Amino acid sequence: MKSGLINLLISSFILFSSLQGSTSLATEQQIIPDEAIRLRILANSNSEADQNVKRRIRDEVNDSINTWVANLTSIEASRTVIKGHLNEIEAIVKKELEAIGSNDTFKVEFGEIAFPTKLYGDMVYPAGTYEAVLITIGEGLGDNWWCVLFPPLCFLDFSNGDAVQAETAEPVEEAEEVEVEFFLVQVIQDLIDWIKGLFA
């Protein structure tokens, strides 16, 4: 009976340790560092034509910015370079819109930009304001595309992840934490009840 108690205690300890390890691993797997500069492009609408315009501008702007920041190793240097090229980004957008005969207005800005919550793989990136270049085409009411300019992560299209509404993402994370905590509480409670049963 004592050996059974010891085995149960060991199993509980291993389970708790593995859950703690999983949490640490998830933190280590964070793709976007705390110091990053993003690029976000808002399409005029979700029509196929407007989404194609967004993708065309995305390709041209992304290629240019990647060239400018390719060899930079600090966020300060990247910030300076990007700010210094805002006029060129505007020229690229204007050129692409003119090339397809679009009359859409556009706006290019750099600063603290609002982002929605995004699920990318197993990672949830919370809604918030992040340093970014924002390109708004027309009304800016269509689906957005975004990536990370520095460090260069634009080979990862974070917009292809499942969008998560900001008002629902945090409760989802809280629900997962509650579920894990409840499971651990139940294991401990079962262990206590079992020990009490030994001496009843």
C-alpha cells in the first residue's frame, strides 16, 4: 500500500513538472521578439479586386524594405532607415495604384499602430499597439496583411494564421489556464481523498 502511495506521489510530481515544462517551452517558442517593427497593409475592401491590389502593393513594398533592413542588427538603426524611406514607400504605393488604374487614396504612416489579436501556429499574439509601418488603401475596411520587418520575418505571413477577435482571445487563454489549474486541483484532491481513505 505504501508503494502505491509513493508511486502516485511520483506520478503526480512528474505530471506537474511536465505541465510546467510545456508552459516554458511555449514561451521560448515566441516567434516575434519584444523589439520588432511590423508592416501592416489594410485593403480597401474584401472584394477580390481590392485584395489583389493589397497583395500587389505588399510584394513591391516588402521587397524594397527587406533590401533596406537586410543587414541591420539593431532596432534603432532599422527605425532610422525605415523613417528615412517613407517617401519612397509612398512612391511605390502610388506607382502600383496608377499602374492598375486605381483611383483609391492611400496613407502611409509609421508609429504605434493598433493590431488585432492573431493566432499563428500555436502562438497567440495579443491585440495591442506595436511599432509599425501602416499602409491604408482607400477606406481600409478589408482584410489586412502583416509581417515583421525587423528582425526580418516577412517570409512568415502572420496574416495567414487564424484571426482571433481581440474580445474573445483573452477569455480563450484564460479558459485554457483554468482548465489546467482545475485538472491539477482535481489530481491533488483525489490524492488527499485516497490518503484519507487509508487511515479511515
